[in-house]
Amino acid sequence: MTKSKKILYASLSAAILAIIVLLAMFPERYAKCCLSGLELWLYFVLPSLFPFFVLTALLTKLGVAERASRVLSPLCEKAFKMPGIASYCFAMSALSGYPVGSRMLADLRENGLITDAQATRMSPLCSTSGPLFVIASVGAAMFHSQKIGLILFCSHIFAVVLVCLVFSAFTKKQPAAQPPQRRLVAADNILYESVYGAVTSILVVGAFIAVFYILAQILSDFYLLLPAESLFSLVLSPFDKSGQLAAAFTQGLIEATHGCKLLAQNPGMLSVSLAAFVITFGGVSILAQQICYFKKAGVKLKYFLPVKIIQAFTAFALCLLFCFLFQ
């Protein structure tokens, strides 16, 4: 182990021990915080993700991915310089939401249907939120407007596709992976395996939200988010005198669902556009979920993260434009 890794692991260990001590010292405060995170997951995330976890797993096990890749290959290879299966993965991600696309990338890589390089190139395209979460949960439930939800979703998806198209113009086409013989799955096991995998995945999502909800509260309690909030307050000061949007945006960079809920408390063009940024970036909580799958897929984070940030800024700009045109 290198010296830098030893320092990193020691720092992480110290931080985790500090959090454990704080949880032990203030159990009531952080237990309530954990419960709030789980309630957010239960009411806004679980209904919008769980059905798609099951359905996308079923489609993959039934071989739809391979058939779709053959049909979509010409279009996808020409537009994005990616294998045809990227179109299927993007469609499932756009319909389902985080972290379905990243989980599918890991499955495709594990089955030998794509290479590490292809998984890396596909990762920003297959990293999207879904319509049920954006339109129903954020738009209708948080901002109390389905129209805002539609604006957010269009801004988000257009930004993801547009940035990937621009990057593809400067990228060489990757050679195709040689798919192995597909293991046949007994028909009576497909539904069980799909539901079992979906339950595991959705519970992991809830756990991530709860953990990062607590982490955001601890950082806020000890004013560790103050530098970021001050910076965003300075940038947004001409439009946000109270500083509430800056605080909400900072929280959203850690946990996207919580950030969107806070931004919706001050509705307006700017808060909606900041929500588009948060949804597209995903927040540290969603990024951590995706990275778990990306490690299995061999995705290079030094490519994925910068592209993701560019997509978020693009979504912010598009959302401002759409709000001006359609609100």
C-alpha cells in the first residue's frame, strides 16, 4: 500500500470514528435525522424506482438487451460512437432513474457484452434520473407543478444527450466486445431473481440516502458546509438575498432528494434551474451508489466525473431557458 493510500485510509477511519462518537453522544438528534431520510426515500424514491428495478431486470434476463443492441447499433454507433446496447441502457436509465443505468453497465460488463473502455464511454449517457422521480416526486409533489417537472426532466435528458454527442465528436469508436454464450435462465426463476435483486437494490438506495442525510446534518451542525454555502451565496446574491437557495443547493450536492425538497420551498426560475443541476449531477449520495457499480464495470472516474459536471451546468442553462420560454 502506498503512503498516500495509508494517509487516506487513516483519515477516513478517523472521520468514521468521529461520526460514531457523535451518533452515540446525540442519538435523539441523529436518529430523527435518519428517520427523515428514510421517510424521504419511502415517499419519493421507493415508488418511483422499485417497479423499474424489477422490470429492467426482467428485460435483461429475457435477452431484450442483446436484441435491442442489434436493432439500435447503426444509429448509436453513428451518433455516439458506442455499441448499440448503449441505446438500450440509456433508454432504461431514462425511464427508470438512478442507479438503474449504472447497475445495467455492471451487468453488461460482467456478461462480457461490453469492454471497460465502452463502459467508461457509456457511463455519462447511462446516468440519468427517471420521469417518475423528476416529474411526479420533484415536480408535482415538491414544486406542486407537473409542468415544472416536465421542464426539469426535459432539461436533464437533453443536457445528458447533448454533452455526450459533443464528446463523441472528439472520440474514436471503440472495438466491440465479444459476447459469451448466454447462460439460459429457467423461466420459473426469472421473476424471483428479478424481484430479489430489485429489493436488494432499492434497500441499498434507501441506506445511502439515510447515511448521507445524517452526514449532511453533521456537516451542517459543525459549520463544515459554511465555506461552500458562503461561496454559493456570493454567486447567487444578486438573485437570492436570503441565502436560502445557496444553503439548499449545498445540501443538494450531498443528497439530491433532500436538496430538491429544500429548493422547492422557494419556488422560482432560479430554484427550478438549481434543482435541474442537482438532479443531473446526482449529489454525493447518488454518485457513491453509482461508483459501487462502476467499479464492477471498469469505468474510469476521471472521465465520468468531469462529463457529469458539464452535464449538470448544461441542464442548469437549459432549464433557465425553458423556464423563460414556457413558464
